[in-house]
Amino acid sequence: MKNSFPIYVILFLFTTFFSIGINAQGAGTENAPIKKSMILFTQKSSATAFNYDKYKADGIFWGHMIHNGIDSDVAMNNWAADVENRVLNGEYFFGRIEFDWGWKWMIDFMNDPGSYWAQDLDGNNILWTGTVHNGHAHSWQSHHGPEFLEWLKYQVDRIDLAPITHLMIDSQTSASRTLHWLGGDFSVHSMNNFRAYLKEKYTSAELSALEINDIDNFNYRNFLLGKGYTLNSYKQQAFSIAGNIPLYHDFVYFQRQALNSVMEELFAYIDTKKPGIAIGATTNLIEPRGFIFSERQTYLAGEFFHAHDVTTSPPFKPMLHFKAAEALDKTLIYFPYPDAFAALYDRNAPRQARAWVAQAYAMGSIFTVPGNIWLGNGYPVWDPGWQVYADLYAFIHDNSELLDDYKSVSNVALAYSVYASLLESGMDGSITARQTLRNLVEQNISFDLKIFGDPDRPISPTTEQLEPYEAVVIDSDSQYFTAEQNAILNSAGAKVVSINNPNSITQLLSWKIDVLSDITVRNDLISALPRISSKPEAPYVLHLLNRKYNTSEDDAQTHNSISVKIPEATFPNTITGAKLHMPNKASVDLVLETDNSGIATLNIGTFDACWGMIELRHSGSLSTNETNSVTQNISIYPNPSDEFITLSGLNSVDHDVSIIDMFGKVVMQLTDVKDKSSIYTRNLNSGIYIVKIMRDNTVIGTKKLVKN
């Protein structure tokens, strides 16, 4: 077999354990990284001076260019002037490059726009809205052909007229989705490129075995029609990659790889125009039908289907997306598809979405502000009013130091099969994976997602990445792992356990947080999500998410006599105090009771909010001023390191030094360390570590260490 089409491998190995945020208010908005406490209006129509004040917002996420006539310098200069005024005012503005929303731009730009619509098996353009512009009906776009990339580059040229602070690419509506749901992409450019793909991938003998005897004149559409396929029979089988359509695996992977190739070239072009600008794209890490991922991306973006029933609120469905984003250490910024808020509009229940916002931020993602919401399908544009959500976003703003730079604390890894989602029709992971996630969440088992790719991208975590976990949970989707992936999974030995044996999971764990009502464990009522900062001296945080919604009051249910039990092994240091923060309520110091086994009990009492943050002080805590003053005097070199590091600025007394990995685990501990002492680091795995320096049982400084 010849070399296959180039594959852009997802790099999961480089996971950062340090802050990527700076404050949006004030100078330096251009190219600013993404903070997990960032507050963004979904679109410009909500971004009034009044709303900026009420929501404590940082900027605008859907920074569209003008809908008509981006070729007009006058119109574009007016748009750019507005952006400039906003940026000078300290606002973020995420300039947005388009696929479907920019369909009129595409028609105006291309010499032959008719050849750039995706076509079904019958040879008809796959319509979107059907609205006509310059004689062309709005249809789904094919991402093949030379002019498609040039059109995207043209958008970069036009958006470069404005001093945008970040860039977002809405890349989800391409032929890599139409082939599954809408009848394929059998357009001329797609067929030509698929022919080239097959010719590059297979030898003549292999092509002959696939019933392709004349590759130079091969046309996949004619091939399927010759085998008796109709548009309907194709659609019925194309939902699943295992639908037994001839050459369908190749067609799926070809479409996806071609899209990723286009995006990589686009990113390279962006860097020639706006070097180093923060880039995000509508990336779906758990459903591989669209654009997957590029290491050039600073953050992830998305629109997701969002369950909106009243019995599971906040919904479990988007949680796989949140967990996948954390697996890459990339912040996800998202908003639901219109049907979610249309359902709330029908029920006049806007406050149900408060729990949606809370869940996103509590899990390290950003939910853009719901205002002037486009509901689609003949609905009016809906503005629920600032009174519904502004206090929640003000709560996020006021507690930003408990959100930024935090990651989940987990002792369980969930092995997730990307291929399983290709066997189904949805965009939110397999049904099995979502049910497994729900089972873990409702037991308050804290877990991280470990992604196992499909045969085209057979990525997997390393043995070393699985080692820190006490349990590795699998479900029936693990049957789709490759032999190499199973070998890595099996390296975890007895730690691998099926979700069908929940007792076996908990028996492996040294800690699990429980929420109680009176004396009864009720983890189904409230999720307890522990998170830890990369700064060892920072407080630990435990997010409480109310999972029950009161339909009659359009608000979170009230739970009484609530307490939380936190085992000593949950965090690296001993908890010494706790404070509960909730929206629209005064913060409360909680009584901390610790029993002989080390379990700390926090008595919450009545919990009637959608969200609470418990700030946990611990034995390693220091005040910010004290930490900063001593840390500035300490340095580490070389950094990055290979075989050793040297600490300087320790004065002449002895110190205790701990090296802590991204999971909060102490991997090296030394005593009697003096100034300019060398510490041997050759045996450390490559990655990011925190070096904690202590004197007389007090933390005097922390430093980030990169190990090559």
C-alpha cells in the first residue's frame, strides 16, 4: 500500500498547567489569551454600554463582518471603524470568518460559485435556505476546489482592515457533514479530489480489488449509481460509517482530511497577516464528522445541540465537549443551537438556562451571553432581558480568581471511543458514552476524558498519562479500539473497570466526594466538581451545581439540610477553611468538621441557587502579596530542563522542595535544598510541573517547570 493522504495528528501530550489569561479590562486586548472567566456577548446587537455594565462583559464573540458587500471598501471601513472604537474602549472583538453565513460573499467572490455547492447522489445542489443571490440559491458548501481556500483567505484580507483582538472561524458547515446526513458531496471538485486521494492511497492491484479498474476516469457518484444506489438508499446507510456503502470509509476520511488540510493552510495564511493572533474554530473533538483540531488553535469554539427538557437541567449532553476541551487544555467558548432557547421561549422559561451557564463555567468552558437570540424557524429574535442572566455573569466576574487557571481534580479516566460516534448519526458522542458520563456524574465520581481516535486518526493517551489515575472506566464502546489502543489501555492492568460494575469503580478509589441531604447520599441532586489551580498556594475550589429545576418557579429547586463530605486524599494539602459563594448572596464561612478518618464535612444547609463555589483554604495557602514577593526572588535554570535544574535566590538556609505534576501529585520531594543546589530531573516525564519551595512548613514560592 502506498502512503496514505497526509494526516494531521492531534497532539494530546502537551498539556499546560499554568494560566493563559490576562485581564480584558485595560490595555493589551490584541492577541490576548483566553481566560476561563471571560464574559462575551454572543453578538454585537447585545453589546450596548448599558449591558457591558450589567454583565461585566469583556467583548463580542460573533464578530461578523457585514452581511452584504464585504467587497465594498466604504462599507468595510465603516465596520472597521466601529471595531476600532470598541477595541480602544478596552473591549475584545472576535472577528469571525464564515462558511455558511458568508454564502453571499462566496457567490460574489468566485468565478464559478455553482461548482462549489455540495451535490447529492442525484447531482442536485443540497439546499440550505434556498434564498437566491445573484442567481444562485443558498446551498451547503463543498470545501473542495482551489477557489474555496482562496475565498477564505479573501475573508482574512477583509477582516484585516479592523484591529480585531481574536479570530473565530465558523467551519462546521462543510461537505464533511453533508455526506452523512444530506446525500453526500458528489460535486465535481469533490469527485476529482477523491479520485486523487484513492490514486495516492492504493496500488493498482488494491484498486482493482476495490472494483476500480480505471482510476484516471473514476467517478464515485457513477460508481454508486452503477451499483444500484439511489439517493434514498444512500441516505439510509450513510448515517453510520458501518452502513456498508462501498468505499464509504475512504469517502468519510477523505472529506475530513481535506477539510483539515484547508484549515491548516488557512491558519498559515492568517499568521502572515496577523502573526500570533488567538485563533478558534468550530471544532468537535468527540464527533469526527467536521473539522477536528489544529495545534495552531488557541481556543475551541462551537455550537452544540443542547437538551432542554426539565428533568435533566443542566443537561449532560454538552459535558463530553467540556471534558474533551480540558483534555487538550483549551478553553471552549460556545452557545447552543437555536432549538434549545426556542423551547424555553415556548415555555416562557428563560431562567432554566441559568444552570446551563453555570455548568459551562464550572467545568472550565465559556457560555456566551444569551441576548437577542436567533431562534430560527419563523420565531422572533428573543431577548430575555438583562435581569435574567446579568447577576450570574457578574458573579463570574467577581469570582474570576476562582475560575481562571483551574483544572478538574480527577482520580478516574474515562476511555472514550471517537469511532463509536461515527456509527451513529448525532454530533454529541455515542449514546453509550453519554450514558456512561451520566452514570459517573450522578455518583459524583470526578473524571477526565481520555480520547481514543478512529482508525484514520488512531490517537490515544500514553501509558504514562493513564498512570496517575486510580481507575480507568470503559464501556461497550471500547470494542472499537484498535489493537494498539487496547495494548495501551491494558497497560493500566487491574485499574481498568467497566461502567457496568459501579461498585468495582468506587472500590478502587481513595476518595470520592459525596453530597448528602440529611444523612442520605443524594449525588443526583447536586454535582460537586473539585478543581485545582496550577499555583499550589491558591485555594482549592469545589463547584456545586444544582441538577434539579423547578418548572413552576422557573428556577433552581430548593434542597434542605445539604452537606458535603470531602475525603482527605482529594487534594494535595489539608483543608483548613471554607467559604461558600453564590449569586446574589453574601459569602458565608462554612463550619469545617473533620473526623478521625480525615473526611471533612461542610454543612451547607439550604441550597436554593443554580450554582455555588466553595473556596477551600488549605495548609499550603499563602496570601497573594506574600507569595508574589518571595517568588520574584527565586529562579530556576535551565528551564525547560533535560537532566537537572538549579534553584537560585534561596538565601543560605535549607529548604524543602516538592515537584508537582498536572494532576496535583507530588512526583519528587527533597529536603535540605540550598541556594544553587542542583536537582536531578532526568527521570521526570516530559510535561509541565510546579516546583514548590517551603521553609519552616510555609510555602515561600512556586515556579513553573517545563521538562523536555
